[in-house]
Amino acid sequence: MSQQPHAQPGDRDDRSLVICKPDAVERGLVGEVIGRLERKGLRLVRAELRHLDKQTAAAHYAEHVGKPFYDSLIAHITRSPVLLVVVEGPPGTWQVVRQMMGATNPAQAAPGTIRGDLGLSMTENLVHGSDSAESARREVALFFPDLA
């Protein structure tokens, strides 16, 4: 019986992108978000405070072009600096991050999740996390090409 090789740190499927959105930065909640990720056991690979331009935001949210909320999404993510973070952990780290974030709508997010405890609205929901291993690879490459 053959065994699957165990994922090693730095494998593509054990990383995810997390964005502390402008509302998290403005409200001084970046430390809380990062602390929760670290207490869970995820390791920070890279973090950078950056003001996203519209072109980068459009590339990041390309799958939402044409949806009714697209313009407000771009306006929100580009209004002030965000903290871009690459975290690393076990295979499927993106799933761990998504579980910790909670539902997109903070009113529906479970207590104990980032959005459930700290989020205010669908737009002001504090964080973005990759929604699949493929998205994690694409998003990390978009913001940190040297890590791809």
C-alpha cells in the first residue's frame, strides 16, 4: 500500500491569503485577527500593509465582475490600507481560515468566529480568506509573486 507524502511547510496547499480589510485596519482589529490565526497554530509567512489600487483589486475580485455588489466591493477594499497576510499550516489551511472567519454576513456568523464576534455588516466584514486551494495559490501569487 503506497502512502501519500506528508505535506511539508511551504507546500502550495498549506498556505492561504488573508486580507485584513480597511475596516479591520481602521478599527484597530488587525492584532486581534492575527492573534487568533497564530493561537490556532497558523504561522505567518509574510505580512504587508498596503493600499490597494483599483487595478489590483479588480484582478483580485475578477470573479465578481458584473455582480451588483462589485463596485462597492472595489470601493471598500481600496479606500484605505489593508494588511495582506500569507499564513501557513496543515494541508487545507484555507479551510481552517474560512472556518475561523465565519459566514460572510456577520449577522449570520457564529459566535467565536472573527466576523461573528467583530463584524458589522456584509460590506464591513473585516477579513477576506481564500476560498479554495486553487484560490489560495492564485491570490498569494497576485500579491506576493516571489512566494508562488
